[in-house]
Amino acid sequence: MINSIWAWFTDPVNWQGEDGIPHRTLQHLEYTAMAVLLAAVIAIPLGLWVGHTGRARWLVSLANSVRAVPTLGLLLAATLWLGAYIQSDLAFTLPSILVLGLLAIPPLLAGTYAGIEAVPPAARDAALGVGMTSGQVLRQVEVPNGLPLFMSGLRSAVLQVVATATVAAFVGLGGLGRFLIDGIALGDYPQTAGGAILVAVLAVVLDGVFALVQRGVVSPGLSGRRVGGRGKDSRSVSVEADRSSTDAPTPVAPA
Amino acid sequence: MKRMTSAVALIAASLLGLTACGSSDDPLASSSPTGSASAGASGGPIVVGGANFSESTLLAEIYAGALKAKGIDATTKPNIGSREIYLRALEDNSVQVFPEYTGALAFNYDKAYTGTDPDEVYQHVQQVLPKTLTVLDKSTAEDNDSIVVTKETADKYKLKSIADLKAVAGDLTLTAPPEFKGRPQGIPGLEKTYGVKFGSFRPLTGQGIVQALKNGQADAANIFSTDPAIAANGFVQLEDTEKLFGSQNIVPLVRVDRADEVKAALNAVSAKLTTEAIAGMLKETDIDKKDPKAVAAEFLSTNGLG
């Protein structure tokens, strides 16, 4: 089995053209990016609002219940339903992105909300005390302080979407799922296994990339990494948070 | 650094997992020893398999019903998958009987085969089958692969045969099951025999294919010639003038070691099966959504087989 999988990976035919590994991987990344972007547009503002105001916390529980929706079933139903109204390939792309996006909303929303809520009340009070407006508190204190939790939410969203994006192949789209489905249809098990391995490797690599991004955007005062002459012992959160806001003016922009 | 180490550990662990199942080349093969023990040559129930489309399910029910009427213990195992999958199931004895098509079988075992005459194809199948498998009498019922388009597309490009697609196919999308892409009678065959090369290919299955053609996401589709969706949606079936898809008579494919047991019952079914009967029954299962088992039972009793 190992040998035939290896042979599949090393066959130059599998690295070329529309069916090639590079093109399928690129498609897979496109679906992932679109779905996470869609989820971010919805979940981040909502999470900021819930975290900042402390209102409508039930939204987070509601979003979490969405995790129970069966992705494949919803995808097939949505395709069947939308197919009658849309003539173009959008009839396949749109449901796929929607369903994958739905999957990314709960971790993103929970991460954003929890990040903001975990900001020490003392830091928030101090910021208000020095005369910051509510908006300034959000932008300069809560967002930078909430970044570590937000980033872990983003990473878990990306991981989940990239691992699930194989379902797009069920409705005739591309991506790495093609190798799984075509491999099964043709009884070509090395191709199926190869596709599965590619998805796993892609997920690990992407998580690594986002770990690096996290390292770059989170204030050193929060991550505890050594910066300049200052060591791990500087734990004065509010001071560090304040400092970091000048270092990274728009730290919330997702990569 | 800690994260780096855990990533390496994860990769190492997954590689170990792969090695653990590396002893066998074929996942299906691992189940064969237990499979053949329970349903071996020395009796045991007959399992009639079916492929992943409704006609095959229906035929499997008809075969099983006819066997049961003769007092033979028979069960069905429908939706096994595509030919590439179920032929292995027959060879490893997980199923013993399968409804098949003469041309498709001949092409499967002899990729270079080009015969199209029904009797010639049937004889060729018997020569190229593996030693463990044989075919019983073929029926006159035929179900061929076909390329269909909507009425509008046919009118727009003046399409009557597959050959007419040559000039326009570059702008069109074809939808078909994923395996159509690689089969010699699939996309490679269309290109070689007719010079027809579609602009894009959308792999779908079952009703998804019909829906995509109906809704306009695809311009042409690979649908079986007996599919009731063709008439129900007014699709136009393009004539296969070069006989790319050959002759596809329905025939029971059986294991040699069980052939004597099932021969009489299944040959009696083949004698009664016609293309019209199949098309009528498929309308009942696919359009009227009746249970294939009930439709099969009705066919058997009206023909004195059940």
C-alpha cells in the first residue's frame, strides 16, 4: 500500500493540469479562503459587539449549536434547492462556500467574544479612567488583549474548513476531495489515500502558517516572549496592552 | 519549538498508522477470508449485487426474486459502487451474482475491443472473463450509455448525433459520473472516435446528473438510454453513429462455482426481459418512487417467474 501511494505521489502525471495536485490544492485553498472570509465578515463584528457590550451572549451558544449541522447533508440539500434558480457553476460554488462558512462561524465568534471578555476589568476601567471613549477602549485595549484567543478561534476555524472542504467534490467541484471521490469511483485506492494525506498535510501546514501569524500579531507583552531588554516577568497587562496598540494599529485584520 | 516537536510527532504517528495497514494492497481483499467462509462455494446464500444506479438495483431485485421463487436462498446487496469496485467483490466472493452489460464487460477486460454486434460481443465476453466468472444467457433488453442534451441545446446547435457535437463541444460542459473521465468508452473514447472534446467536465452521480442538465449547469450529460428522466424532461438522446458504446445487452454475471445453482432461474428471467419492460419499471421506481423490490415482484409474477 505504501509503495503504491508513493508511486501515485511521484508520478509526474499527477502533478500536471486540471487534475494535478498543485491545481487541486489551489482550488482547495480557494474554497477554504472564501469560506473563512465569509465567516469572518459575519462572526468578527458580531463577536466584538457581544464581547464589548456583554449583550446577547446567547448568540454564541446559538452559533455553537450550528456545529451540529451535518455539512454534507446541508450541502446536497442546498445544491438541489439553489440549482433550480442559478444556471451557472455558482449553483455548486455558492452552497459549498455557504456550508463551509457556516462551519467556521462558531469558532470565530467564540474566539472573538471570549478574547474580548477575558480582558481584565481593571485594564478596561483604567482605560476609561484616562478618558478613552468606548470605541477607543475596544480598539486600543480590548482588541489587542483579545488577540491570542481570537487567533486560536481563527486557527480552529481554518483547520475545520480545510479538513471539510473535501465535500465540495460531492457536488462536482474540484479541490482535494476529487482525489477521494474519483479514487473511490475508479477503485484507485492509492489515489484516495493520496488525497487524504494531502488534506492532512495541508491542514498541518496551514496551522503552522497561522501559528507564525499569531506570533507576529500578538503583543509580546501577552505572549510572554522576550522583546528587547524586557523579560517574561513584565506582566502589567494594561501597560503592555496600551503599548501594543501603537505597535500594531490594525491587529484584528485576519490574514 | 514545542509546537514544532508536536507537528513532527504527529506526522510520524500518521506514517506509523499507514505502515500498520500496509500489509495488503487492496482494502477489499482483507475482508475476503471471512466473506468466503460464510458464503463459499459449498452452499450458503446467494448474494446478488447491484451497482450504484437504479436500474442495477431493480435488476438485482428481479434476479433475487426469481432465485427465491425457485427455493434458492438469495439476498441483495445494492449500491456497491461502480464496475471498477463491484467486479472485485465478485472475484473475492462477497457477491455471487451481478446484473451486467455485455459490451461494458467486454471493454472492461479487453481495453482494445471494438466489436459492436450483440452476439459477437456476448461471445467475446465469455472469452475474456476471468476463470472464476461466467455469464449466463443474455437478454434482448439493452441499456446503453448515451449522450443526451436538452431540447433547446439540440435545436440551437442542430444536434442529432454525437458527431454533430464536434464543432461546438469546446463551449459546452459535460456532466457524467466521475469514472466516465478515465474509461476508454468515456471521455477518451468520445475524443478518439468522434473528435469531440468538451470544454469542461462536471463529475456528478445519479439524479445530480439529471438535475445539472435540467437546470442548465451542464449542456450535455451521460445518461443511460433506459433512464425515464430522458422522456420525462424531453431530453434528446444523440445517436451513437460510430457505435462507441457498443452493444449492451443485460446479462447475469455469476461466479463459476455457483453457476449451476442459479442457471435455470436466471436464464428464465433473461428470456422475459425486454428494453421496454425495463424502461417501464424504471419509470415506476425513479419517477413514481415505488420500491424496486415491489416493482420487481410485480414483473416476476406477471411473467410467471415468481
